[in-house]
Amino acid sequence: MKKYWYIILVWLMLPLMAIGQARPDTLGIRDYYELIGEFHPIAHQALLITQRGALAISEARGAFDPKLVSNFDSKNFGGSDYYDVWDSYLQIPTFLNLDLKAGFEKHSGVFLNPERTVPEDGLYYAGVSIPIGQGLINHPRRIALRRGEITNQQLATQAVQVLNNLVLDATHIYWNWYERYQKYEITRSNLDLIQERFEGIRSSAINGDLAPIDSTEALIQVQQWTNALRKAEVDLFKSKLLLQNFIWTDSLNIENLVPQLSPGAVSEGLDIYLNLATNHPEWQLLQLENADLDLDRRMSQERLKPVLNLDYQVLLGQTNDSEMGDYLANNYKVGVLFEFPVLLRKERAKLKTAKLKLQENELKQDVQFRKISNRIREAFNTTNNLESMIDQQREMIINYQRLLRGEQMKFDNGESSIFLINSRQNSALEAQMKLIELISEFGKSVGVLKWSGGQFGDELLSGFEM
């Protein structure tokens, strides 16, 4: 029976050799992420989200675009030319809410309103509109521009969040594929050796060296692992189908790919990951929401000021040779608007509401930061424990090998049976399967740790050409 010991030894060593060696057609986790970023529709959707943010700023800046206006109004009734009124001007808004205006007007008619009377050749004018009170600093156009910038940041953060969640899902699918593939390879390799071992035991039983019951025991082992191989094939097929949901390229044949055999290790300390909590998209979105609510507070506070608008225009006739000082002193049009609510109940209520919303959002930030920090701690602790469990499992596999060798020696001395050897082999094989599961769980845990710190989205988005 000693000749079967070599088969058992090879049976034990092949899976460990498979775990420790790389294949030239492997698909590593980093290459897998690059494929997702390059081809996956959701990754491209995230890029489109960032482009929408840039358009939000452009839209807000449009409120500061110069505007060319031309008004013409004419009335003719009963054969009489009542009036022709024509006014064209260029209006330029500024960041300080000063509106510059320059134009030309020409009016005529029998029943023209006297206040519209201008020189026969028309009248040029230029002026400025100044909000001295409410709206000088914080005005709707400026707030809208700042809100557009915040929207841009929010959409960029949402894109990071989308990618962060996408890569987390992809990471679980990758390591699930890795686990199914390794279990299939181990089962297939060992079934070949078990089959070979069965043939040897059956020959020995036919020759009278072993009892027929030993042949039956070996046959049951073959049958058990044949079914195990069929199940492993089904599981591997399902995992490949799930993997295809994340590999959107026809240049790769998944059937020919082999997952990389090690997820690496976590070298950074817990403090480094905790420092990433403030960069997590979930927390940053609340921070940006806080900035947006602060704009509401500033506008509400601005409305507590009185409205005091000053309009001034210099009037310039085409044929008038007067000095500029004469225009400023005699040829001008001026207007003043004052408005102020007596009780300010509406304005005070809006300001109070804005402040309360800010406080609510700050509390949300505190809660979210605690959740993110605890998720990081949980993932870090899980990852470290799994790393220790993997080392322990490898030592257990060595001990199972010792037990199997000892059982084989007892069998050679007539002190054991095929049943006990099979039991030892099954235990060793289950330990190897457990090692594969732990490695898979470790890879997923590393993914959860990076996801908890919001790293996936930043890493993937940084690879795009903006």
C-alpha cells in the first residue's frame, strides 16, 4: 500500500501549489478595476455626472452675461401717427450687483408723451443702477453663481459615490469568482487523484491484497467528489455570469481568464483610514449641503436690510457740444427706490428657519461621521482578523497533512483502514477549501475597508480624462 502514499502526497500538494503560483493569463484586481473604469456604463455615467456639474456653473455665470435689448412701439389710428417709440440699450450686470446701461432712444409722434420728448436726431444715454442697501454684496445672481459651484462639487461627489459603490459590488463579485474557480480547480485535481487511487485499490482487491469492502469505500469517495465537481462547475459558471456584469469588453474571453491568487495585505494603520472619513462622499455631500443652506441663511439675513436702489443716467444729445460737467449737472435722469417692511416678520422667520436647517444638517454630519468611522474600524478589525485566520489555517493544513501521513503509516502496519484514511483526506481537503474561503473573505474585506474610506471612487475617477 506504500505506493499509494505518493498519490496522497501529490493530492495534498497540488492545491497548495495552485494557491501559491500565478498564471500568465491571470486577471488581477487592479486590471479588473481598470476594465470597469474604461468600459462599464455606470462608470461612464459617473463621468457624465461630473460634466453636468461644469454646466451648472456655466448656467449660473449666464446671469452676468451682457444683454442687448431693443423695444419698438408704434400706434397709428384714424390716419394720425400717434407715436413711434424706439429704445435700444446694452445692459451689463456685474459681480457687485451694479448694472451698467448704455443705449439710444428716438421717439416721435403727434400724441407722444411729453416725458419721452428727445432731440430730433435721438438721444444717447449711459448710467448705472446701484443697490446701496439690500443686495449690494449678497444678491441673487452672486448667490446663484456660488450655488452653481456647490452643485458642481455635489455632482462630482455623487460621481465618486457611484463609482465607490460600483467597485465595492465588483470587488465582491471578483472574489466570489476567485473562490469558485479555486474550489473547482482543487476538486477537479483531487478527483483525478482519487480516481487513480480507486483504480489501484480495486486492482489490489481483485488480486486479494485488500478486502472488497475497501474498494467499495474508495468508490464512494469517487462518487462523492464527482458530485462535488458538478456542483463546483455550476457555482463557477454562475460566478462567471456575474463577472460579465462588470467586464464590458469583447476583447477578453472570461472562459480563458484566471483570477489572481492573492489579495495582498493591508499595510496602512487604522489612523490613516480614519483620516479618510472626512473624504468619504457621504460625508462630503452633507458638508456641501451645509454650504448650500448657508447661502439661504445669507440671503435671508440680507433681506433684513432696507431696499435702497439708486438709478442714474447721463443724457447725451448727438449735436450737443456741452462739456461733460454740464451733462452731469443738467442732462441726467435719476431715481431712488426705498422699501422696508415695518415688522419684518416674514424675513425674520425665514432667517430663523435657515439657521435651524443648518443646525439640523450639522447634526446629520456628526451622525454620518460616526457611522463612517465605525464602518472603517469594523472593516479594519475584520481584515486584520482574517489575515491572522489565514495564517492559522495554513498551519492547520500542515497539521492535517501530518495526521494523514500518520494514518497512512498506521494503515501500512495494518492498524488503520481505508475509511480512516478517507476521513483524514476529507478533513485535509475541507481545510484547503476553508483556506480558499478565508482568502476570498479577506479580499472582500479589503474592498469594504477601501469603500468605507471612500477610496474606490477617487481612484477610479482619477483615471478618467476630464
